[in-house]
Amino acid sequence: MAAVRLGNRPGANGKRGRRRRPAAPGAVAALAVIGSLALTAGPTGPTASAASVDQRRDPQRPSRHPHGDTTAGEGMPARFVAELDGRIVVVSTETGRVERRLTTQEPGGGATEPAVSPDGRIVWFSRGDGSCAAHLASVPVAGGGEQKLPGSGEAGPEGAPLPRPGRDQLAYSRTSCSDSGQALVIGDLRGLEGHGQLGLVPLGWSRDGTRLLATTPDGAQVRLLEVNNTGAIVADDELALPDGTAGCTLEVAGFSPDDNGGYVAERRCSSSGGSGAGRRSLVLLDKDGGFRQTVLRLPRGQDFVDSLAFDATGHSLLYSTAPVHSGGTQANEISLWLWRDGTSQLFARQSRFHHPAWLP
């Protein structure tokens, strides 16, 4: 991977269409987490139960379970942010209702890929500007106007913002409209200058902000980057962790939501016939790749899609699933789940909440 020192190119602001990066399965949003972790082995299949919603207030409808509605588990965060139909919204975990729309509909494109600042006050996102054009912006969680990152989008469409813990910096992706190449950029919030790496997109920061996980745009390779105080990448290593069981593979999705320096990974095991339709699970690994714990297992025929996010304590998790089949995932097949200390409940069937991230 070639390193590159990146700065904004003034004047390169033509309205060119944005090419959105492929959603690497299970990309973790803002895994800058603190506190202790008390994970228990997940159920063999998620236990479905959903929050209700006032259908007059919002078109997104969490589905109802035959046993009736249940509220969020004790201690679960009260709210999360997500992308809904091109807008960034605050959603109640208790009711499923959209409590607040943080962004408006704007000409040129929607607001996507929200990420919450470590202090929980700001949401960063990517705003489409037309054909191959997008810039980064922020909005207060409490409500207020959008603030564009100075100079953002002038050197190409930008997305996947991840605020860096302990520094006034962002990691994000920048796309070339000429050849569709991508670069990972780590820039300051003044928008003056950034450091970067060609051929990568950001995946998640460590809780102390010294290391960054990144992936190739196709999701085939995960890299572990060491970043100095100025945002320069000083070490770049491939993170390839083998699974000790035949027929099973590990795909690192982020740093573990505790302080052991390990990772969260999606584990995929083929069926006995090798059809690929075997069991998917979410596991914790130590920093050397050794297995620590199973967080949850999906029913056969289901896979993780979109991003997943632990809360700051590691006790609560948002994740999305969809059926595995040759036709590819359809939007109406995605379900959003809430997990709390080993128990999952269905939050929204045919979910249109994308890229969820907890609010503290």
C-alpha cells in the first residue's frame, strides 16, 4: 500500500457524482469504547421481539412479535442515530420512534454514514452533492444547522467519517472520480491538511485513538495502522487471523469493546456439504487472534449486513441481518436487532435504519 500526503485541492469542486464505497459486512461504527465488558454466549437464534412505533410519525415500522411489544433491556442506551431515507435521525430504543431528524433534505444527495463523536455531542456524516461529489459535515445531537468540514469534497467525494478519540481529527475515505480509486485520509477538523493511505477505507479506531483498522474497498483485506499524534500513519500491517476450525473463517469487524486490545470478528463456517450456507456468529478475539468468547450466533441461512455497533460499556449491540442466497441481499430483507448481555430482540423487520450508532 502506497502512503500519500493529502491536502485539499482548491477549485476541484465540480458537481461530479459520488461513488459510495461498498459496505464491508459488519463494519463497526465508532468502536471507541470505554468501561468493562460482560458478554455471555449468545442464543442459538435471536429471540424476536420488537418495539412499537407511531406509524403516523414515521414510515419505518419495527415489526410486532406475536408475544407483544417489549421494551429495551435494562441498562440499554435510550437512543441511537441512523440513516433513514437519506436523512440522519435520532431513534428511541424504547419505542422505535424517530425522536428527531438532525438533517434536512437537500438537493444533490442525502446524508449518510453517521458517526458519533466520542463525547456524544456531534454526529459526523457524508452529504451527497450531486454526480460524483460528496462532502463531510457535522450536526449537533441536540439539534442545529449542518456545518461543512472546511475544504471537504474539493479533491473528490468523501465519506465514512470516523472521529478520532482524543484528537480533533477525522479518518475518512476519499474517492477518485477518474479511476474510482479510494484513499484513507486522516485530517484535522480545520480541513487544512491530511495524511493518508491509498487503497483503504477506515473501519474503526482503538479506544485510545492510536490504532486504526482499515479495509480494502472490496473488504478482502483488513489492515492494522498505527497513527501518530499528527495523523500520519507510521505502521501498516495486514491483519489476517486464521480460524482453527476447518471450514471456518474470521473477518475482523473492529476492536473489541473492552480494554484487552483484541478484536470483534464475524465467524463464517460452511455447511458440511461446503455450500457456504452454514452458521454465522460474532466472536471476540484477543490481540493475537486467539478465541475468547462467542457473542451471538445467527440462525442458519442468515448473515450480518451493514454495520454493527457496541455501546460504550460493551453490554449492548446493534446489528443487522439478512438471508443468504444467490440473488444478493434485497433492501426489504434486512432486519435490525438489539442485543443486550446475551439476549437479542428484533427491533425492525424490513428495516430502513442503516449504519446505526449508539448515543451515550
